[in-house]
Amino acid sequence: MSAHVILAASVAWFKEKAPPLPPSPPPPSIDVLSVLVAMLLVLLIALIFRRGGSAAAPTTASSTALPTASKAVHNYPRGPLLISWGSQTGTAEQFGNDLAREARQRGYDARSVDLEELVPEELASQIAPVVFLMSTHGEGEPTDNAIPFYTWANDTIRDAQELASLRFAVFALGNTQYEHFCFMGKWAQRRLLELGATPVHELGLGNDDQDLQADFEAWREGLWPALSAAIKGGTEGAAEGSEAAVAFEASFRCRWLPGAVAAPTLPSSSFEWLCRAFPKQTLYECRVEANLELTNPELTNLKGGSVRHIELACNCTERGRAAGQLRYAAADDLGVCCDNGHALAERTARALGLSLNASFEMLATARGAGMAPPLPSPCTLEHALRYYADVRAPAPKPLLKLLAAHTVDAAHARRLEHLASAAGKEEYTQWIVVEGRGLLELLEENPSCRPPLGAVLELVPKLSPRYYTISSSPIPSKGARVAMTVKVLREPRQGAETRLKEGVCSTQLGALALGQRVVVFVRASAFRLPRDPATPVLMVGPGTGIAPFRAFVQELSEARRTGETRLYFGCRHAAVDFLYADELRAAECAGILTKLRTAFSRDGPTKVYVQQRLREDGALVYGLLEQGAHVYLCGGTGMGREVVSVLAEILGTHGKLTHAQASEYLKRMTSQGRLVQELWS
Ligand SMILES: Cc1cc2nc3c(=O)[nH]c(=O)nc-3n(C[C@H](O)[C@H](O)[C@H](O)COP(=O)(O)OP(=O)(O)OC[C@H]3O[C@@H](n4cnc5c(N)ncnc54)[C@H](O)[C@@H]3O)c2cc1C
Ligand SMILES: NC(=O)c1ccc[n+]([C@@H]2O[C@H](COP(=O)([O-])OP(=O)(O)OC[C@H]3O[C@@H](n4cnc5c(N)ncnc54)[C@H](OP(=O)(O)O)[C@@H]3O)[C@@H](O)[C@H]2O)c1
Ligand SMILES: Cc1cc2nc3c(=O)[nH]c(=O)nc-3n(C[C@H](O)[C@H](O)[C@H](O)COP(=O)(O)O)c2cc1C
């Protein structure tokens, strides 16, 4: 059955009242129990002998627990609740799963569902209130998995009262660094209202530039009473209270597998495991062909971070095939699957009191009945701790509560409980978020903590793929290689300068040796050169924002243009971080670039940025815009915002447009695909 069909079935199921769950099975008789205990002992002894007497299996009592009869069969007096998320990098998905977990504990039969798998036609007959968690990507655009819903809801054939019976709430995830803050959440709220649906709670806006988690928590505190009031006759059951007052109850537990039994069903490689973990992506396992430092190695450490030029072989292993071929277009995005690495996974296993080569399957508890496990199961602990658990990401509060509940040391337990409580809000922000403490560090700081693995995997942040703009064209290598330009994030933490921030994926990529493999997928980007060779092209990409333009330069060298091709590049020092300086200068000499404009921000007495160069070239830039130039921006959000504002200024100064006319002009360019931005913060 396809995921779509499964979901269609589950959504349809919500249209009926939740069926009564079967009664608890009677407790096993003493004889059955003895047999079970004896079997368990035999199994454990066999396992210890098999591994030469070493504690290869988990060493904690809680995590070795084999299946036990569920303590209680839960019912859900508040009825069904559907939570659906539009998410690109996993935050809304994680919020959705957390919300569903809390909702179930509050007495809702809640499901957390990928927006792509929601059948919009069924919303009209949906009896469950639906909570939409909507992230915005691109420039005020839907996430990939929100596109079907967006397209459906925006279709002009929709009737004004089409969703008259739907009750909903929307939380928008966004970042004020972007021009169209929380666009998708605001759109969903407006569009659902236009289609006649009834809001049960006010629109929530979460700002990733500040404290997104806190925004979400504040909104969710108001959601429960609002939902409760909206559900007539369903107010008995779990009492309302703050999130902190709701005790965590695991939806999954792990059953440890003896290696020989597990072997046939376990993924045979990490690549196969990742293919199971990311079923929607066509994954490729590619060999590293080059990993070069792009900054001046003698000065890099003194003046800034390392930037790596990484090339991968396109001739690779492809999902489902031994010999595959990664195909891409210049300046597409490459999604990279993160790997914590063996050493970090080993440390985490040790801190959990487990053995890295143990394997397990995840079983739903009564609370999680009907839910899919959060990661492919069965699974080795190494796969879970290398490719699934982000053990360094700030620990969410439910995880802190879990750790507190499994800590023997009373002082440590109290501290963790406090951090997870409403009273500990400020300390949580400082100690966990700003100072960046994740699962691994908290476990190592607190050796008396032995949480059960199933619950840990349910609550730990998930490693999500990171995107890198492809900095090559397939043409020069005849499709043999694909390149990335990666800034290795390694710097003092903002707000906690004595602690180091090391990026998960960029560090992994920076350290790759030739011949090692990395798992990636391709995502089409909006960067495409105009078809007409006479159309002028303006490229603005300081720092790693140069990536798509290196790819464009390679394309341009194959198919010459008659129109102007100008590149604006900025970095700190000409002698340190002028990425691809030789290639770019050579392209200018050869006329591939009609002009290479540079802005070295820290070489002179005052900072010079690319937007200053654009301003200096204002008259020429205006002329090119009027000739129908395509403008491409790539790099930091701050730079993007300021460059757009300078373009508006140029339209005012040289085109005599008012502020409103200039912004209308730029909007038109965007909608015509003539102003394309790929920005990240
Ligand atoms: C479409 C797209 C294209 C991209 N293209 C490129 C590219 O071509 N090249 C490139 O290098 N990157 C690119 N990025 C960024 C890249 O995807 C990753 O975000 C980046 O490499 C960091 O990932 P990481 O896993 O190393 O860091 P993570 O472990 O994910 O850490 C990053 C997080 O740390 C925060 N952070 C950063 N610095 C600090 C600090 N000093 N203190 C505290 N927190 C901090 C950031 O705000 C961010 O939330 C792109 C992003 C997108 C969305
Ligand atoms: N998600 C991540 O963790 C991640 C990873 C990589 C990059 N980034 C972000 O991506 C952006 C580019 O990073 P990078 O390391 O490639 O470049 P970078 O080396 O930080 O910056 C390149 C050049 O851009 C300048 N610059 C800074 N602010 C600017 C602005 N508002 N307008 C125009 N130019 C500006 C810099 O000047 P000064 O430094 O002298 O001010 C420098 O000269 C940054 O915003 C960075 O934070 C984020
Ligand atoms: C490439 C990119 C583009 C983004 N564009 C916007 C935007 O236009 N408006 C906005 O409010 N937030 C924007 N954001 C911020 C995200 O919406 C925010 O970080 C959110 O928490 C991501 O959620 P997700 O992990 O569920 O995808 C953007 C983020 C990225 C990485």
C-alpha cells in the first residue's frame, strides 16, 4: 500500500468516531510468566556467550526491557485531532510530532501527518480539527511537501463554502530576516477562512531569527483551552494544564535483537538504511573526488573560517541500483544526509550505557498504537546514532523531562526538571539554547542518567539533510562530477563565546577524505540562465554565495552570450577568502564575464560590500534592468535584503520611480523569474 493510500485511509478513519480499543489482555498466568522469564534468561545468556562474554547488548535495565503487557489501554475522550505540517528542513515536522504526542497525552486521538500526504478533498468532511504547521521557504514560497495542498487550495474552482465544516488552527514558522515573513502560515489562515473554515485558535507566528521554540510553546499553551472549548461534549477526560504539567509517556520502546536473528531484516549498509529513512528522495552514494581548501591556508585561521571545494563522482550507487548516475543542472541544490560519525555515535552509546553494535526494533506502546516508528526499524544502534539522532542539537524540553525521570542523582534530576519547567524558562534559553547543550553533553554531564532508548529516539531532534548550492555545471566534466562550496562552520557561539559552535554537516563535509562516500540527493533550484543569449545577466554572490555563479560561469564558457554578464563578489580580504579568484579572473579575461566587480570588506579603513559596488554602477545597472536583465542573488539573508533595497534605490535615482513604483517593479521581476534569490542565514 502506498503512503498516500495509507494516509487516505487514516484520514477517512477520522471521519468516524474513534472505535473503542480492545480490552486489556488478561494478565498472563504464573506459568506463562515463568516460561517468559526463563526464555529471556536463555536469550540473554546466549547473547553474552555469543559476544565472548562482553556486554555487547545494552547494559541498562530500562533499555534491555523486553516487551511487557501494556500497563493501561488508553482511550481518547477528546476525540480525533489531525496535525499536518509543511516542512523543508524538519522543524515543523518535529513540532508536529511533539504536538501530537502532547495531544495524545491530553486525551486527543492525535495524528501527525506530512502535508503532502493529506488528501485535501477530504478536508470538507473532516470531523477532526486540523492544526496546520506551515514553514515558509524560498522567497515566501511553500515547502516542497506543501505544494500539492497550496495548489489545491489556491485553485479558483474552489467554492467559497467548500470547507465550511472544517475547524482549524495555524502556526506559521518563518524568519524575520526574510522579506515575506511567515507567508505560508498567513496564506493558510487567510485561504482557509475564505473557504469557509472556522478557526479554533488565533494564527501563531514563530520567528526562527529569535526564539522559535518559545513562540511555539506560547501559542500551544493557548491552543489547548481553545480546542477544548471548540469540542462540544468532549471536555471530560484529561485536565487542561501547562505543557510542563503533562508527564511524558513513551509511544515506542526498543526490543533488542540477537544479531543472528536480526540479520535478514536489517539494512545491509548505511546507504540502505538512509534509503529507508528518506523514502521520498532518490539518494545517491557518491565517492569524494576532491576536497580542497579555497581560502589561503596560511591566513585562514587568523582571519576567518575554512571554505572547502568538494567534488563528488556522479557515477555512484543509486537507490535501488548498484551502478547509478547522479544527474543535475548547474546551480541546483544538493541535499546532503548528515553523519555524526562513528566516534560521536560511540561516545553517545557509551553515555547511554549501550553497545554500538547492538540492534533493535521499535515497538509501539499502547500510547503509540497505530503510529509508525520515528526511524526505520529494525535498526542497528550505530545507524540510529550516526544518521538519525542529532545528539548535539539543543535538547527539547520533553527530552529534558525524560532524562530527569531516569536520573538517579537527585540534584541532577531536579536541575533537569527545573530547566524543563515554566519557572526555568530563562535558564533553559541560556543553558540549552544559547550555550547549545544536546543529548550527548547532558548525558556525559550526568552519568547517573540511563533513559530508555525508545523514548530517547522519540524525543531527540532528528538530523535533517542540509542543502548546498551546486557550484558546477555538468558540461565541462561531461556529467562526471558535481561540486559544492562549503563554509565549515566553526566559531564561538553567539551569546556564549567560550563555547564553540561546530556545524554538523559542514564539519562532516570538510573532513571527508578522497575516496570516502557521502549520501546526497538533488533538488532543482530556481537558478536558470535566460534562454535568450542577449539578455543581460547580473549575479550577486558574496562569500559562499558564489556557488551558483561558478556553475553559471562554467555554463557561460560553453555557450557564449551576447548580453552583458556581470558578477559582484564580496569577501573579507583579497588575499584570504577570494574564492575561486583565479577562475573568476580568467573568466573575465576571456570575456566570459563582461565584468567582475569585487568588494573586500576588511582590506580598507571602512567596510565595502557588494551593494556599494551596485550603487556605484547605478546608471549602468538601471540600463540593464530596463533591457530585461535577469538578476540573481545568493548568500546571506542580510546581504539579500540590502541588495534588493539598493536595486529599489537605483530604480528611484536613475529611473525616477517612487518607492512604491520601485517595489512594484521588483515584484514584477520576481514574478517573471527575472529576480531570483537563494538566501540562507
Ligand atoms: C538552499 C540552500 C543553499 C545553501 N547553500 C550553501 C552553500 O552553497 N554553501 C554553504 O556553505 N552553505 C550553504 N547553505 C547552508 C547549509 O545548508 C548549512 O545550513 C550550513 O552548512 C550549516 O550546516 P551545519 O550542519 O554545518 O550547521 P548546523 O549544525 O546545522 O548549525 C547551523 C545552525 O547554527 C547556527 N549558528 C551559526 N553560527 C552560529 C554561532 N556562531 N553561534 C551559534 N549558532 C550559530 C545557525 O543559525 C544555524 O541555525 C545553504 C542553505 C540553503 C537552505
Ligand atoms: N546556516 C549556516 O550556518 C551558514 C553557513 C554558511 C554561511 N552562512 C551565512 O551565509 C552568509 C554568507 O556566509 P559566508 O561565510 O559565505 O560569507 P562571509 O565570509 O561571512 O561574508 C562574505 C562577505 O560578505 C560580507 N557581508 C556581511 N554582511 C553583509 C551584508 N549585509 N551585505 C553584503 N555583504 C555582507 C562579509 O563582510 P564582513 O564579514 O566583513 O561584514 C564578507 O565580506 C552569512 O550570512 C553566513 O552567516 C550560514
Ligand atoms: C532557503 C530558506 C528560505 C526561507 N524563506 C523564508 C521566507 O521567505 N519567509 C520566512 O518567513 N521564513 C523563511 N525561511 C525560514 C524558515 O521558514 C524557518 O527557518 C523555519 O523554521 C523552517 O522550518 P522547516 O525546518 O520546517 O522547514 C527560510 C529558510 C530557508 C532555509
